Amino acid sequence: MGVAIDLKGRRILIVGASSGVGRSTALAVAAHGGQIAVVGRRAAQLDEVVAAAGGGVAIQADLTDADACARVVETATTALGGLDAVLLPVGVSPLQVMTGLTAETWFQAFATNVVGPALVTAAAVKARVEPGLFLFVSSANVAQPLHGLGAYGATKAALEHTIRTWRMEHPEHRFLKLTIGATMPTEIHRDFRDDVLGELLPRWAGTGIVTADFMEVGDVGAAVAELVAVALDHPKIAVDDVVLNPAAAPLDEAALNRLAELAAAGEHLDADGQPKV
Ligand SMILES: NC(=O)c1ccc[n+]([C@@H]2O[C@H](COP(=O)([O-])OP(=O)(O)OC[C@H]3O[C@@H](n4cnc5c(N)ncnc54)[C@H](OP(=O)(O)O)[C@@H]3O)[C@@H](O)[C@H]2O)c1
């Protein structure tokens, strides 16, 4: 299923495409005829994405390296003969209470989630003369702080500020903020520790953030590709803010407590490393 869209001839750079939402978006873009350049630190995963997509350019790069951010844009532009859209579904999400966060974790989170996307966008804005489309991925965590996700939420709040500033300074381009809710399976929680999660989950009760069901990552990738196609087909319309959330009710306190017990016992994640909800 999916909306009938056509991305033939569209040249799309996807930063953070070695797993999760970025990977599934890259596959959906390619399935609709788009040309893709995919970026991440893990070369083997990028090669897998290009193989699964039936073509594309893999660019191994670490966004915390400023030179790499410029190189990503240059390499993708040269390889694809230009860029029609730059998608940034990139991010890391430390899970730690404020008193437990190290300076290194803070720096890594801001470098990956805020500074890297800003430097990639700056390089692309400077390199192009024609209007462009940029898509950033934010989180409900900006509006709803959660115990243990203070650093993550702070980076996304900062990211949102950069988006608003990009729009002011460069009205000739379009900067789309896509806020997504819980999406699985992805690797965003790869660094979550079971014991920390077990302590924190009960504290998320009443926030409405943890829902009884998640969005499926392939479904989200398809929706993002469709959204990009709509935006590219309507260049005079600024598609500013889009929110994709699970169509499911929030978990109640008892269910969260049960999840917390599973997490504390090291049984919250299944064999694929995904939460058992
Ligand atoms: N999944 C959710 O429930 C959810 C909810 C709200 C918002 N989001 C947002 O959605 C976006 C995608 O997340 P996801 O869930 O798909 O997680 P994911 O599977 O972990 O994907 C994150 C991507 O970012 C890349 N990345 C991380 N650090 C990088 C670095 N230093 N340099 C280059 N690439 C880097 C990763 O590749 P490498 O590790 O290979 O570098 C990976 O391709 C993120 O912005 C996240 O904050 C996700």
C-alpha cells in the first residue's frame, strides 16, 4: 500500500540512513524512482541499504566531524549531479538522568543532533543557487520533558530553534520540521541500559508519551518519502511542520510498571533488541 507518488529524477541526500527511519525512507525514495545518497558511520549497513535499494551512493561519515559534514554534501552533489532535497533523520538518544550525564555524552548528543545537521545544511545552502528542501526530525520530547531524556530533548529543542532561524535567514529554501512519535524497530535506543530504563519507565506515566502500540519503521519511511514527494511537487508551498504519531492510546501506569519490571530484569527487549510492548 501507499500513496501513488513519483520521485523519478529527484536527487535526495539522506543523512542517518544506515538504520531506522533514515534507512526505510531511503528504500521508499528509491522504490519510487528517486536517486539516493545515504550517510552514516557504519559502512557495512550503508552498503546493505544501497544493495536493498537497487542503487545509490554510500557515504561513510561521522557528523561530529565538521569537515565530514562539508564532504557529505560535496560528494553527494557530485555523485548525483545536484541535490533536490536533504533529509536529516539522524540522531543519538542518551538515556540518563541529569546528574548522571557526562560532558562527553552532552557534547556527543549536541554534535550529532544539532551541530552536524546545521553544518550539513549550511554546506548545502552555500553550494546551491536554486531553492532546496531540507527535512529535520524532531521529537515530542521537546514539548514533554521526560526523566532521563533531558539531553536528548535539549538537543531537539535546539534543533527546532535552528530550523526557525534557517527559515528567517533563507526564505528562498524550505525547512521542514517532522516530529515523529515512537517508531520501531530502529536503533535509537541502542545505548539504553536496562537498569536505567527500569528505573525511568514508571516516571513516564501520565505524560502520554508511551503508547500501547508503535509506528512500524517501514510505514514511517514510506510516509516520509510520500511527504517529500508532495513537498517537491508543490515548490510554492512551505510544508513547515508535520507530526506523525502512533494511532494508539497512551499506556496506563500499571502497564508502564510492568514494562519497568521487565526492563529491570533485562527482559524488556526481544531477541532483535526491540521493546516488547
Ligand atoms: N524511533 C523513535 O521512536 C523516534 C522518536 C522520535 C524521534 N526520532 C528521531 O528520528 C530520527 C531517526 O532515529 P531512528 O529511530 O531511526 O534511530 P536509528 O536507527 O538509531 O537511526 C539514527 C541514524 O543516525 C545515524 N547517526 C548517529 N550518529 C551519527 C553520527 N555521528 N554521524 C553520522 N550518522 C550518525 C545512525 O547511523 P550510524 O550509527 O551508522 O552512524 C543512524 O543511521 C532521529 O533524529 C531520532 O531522534 C525517533
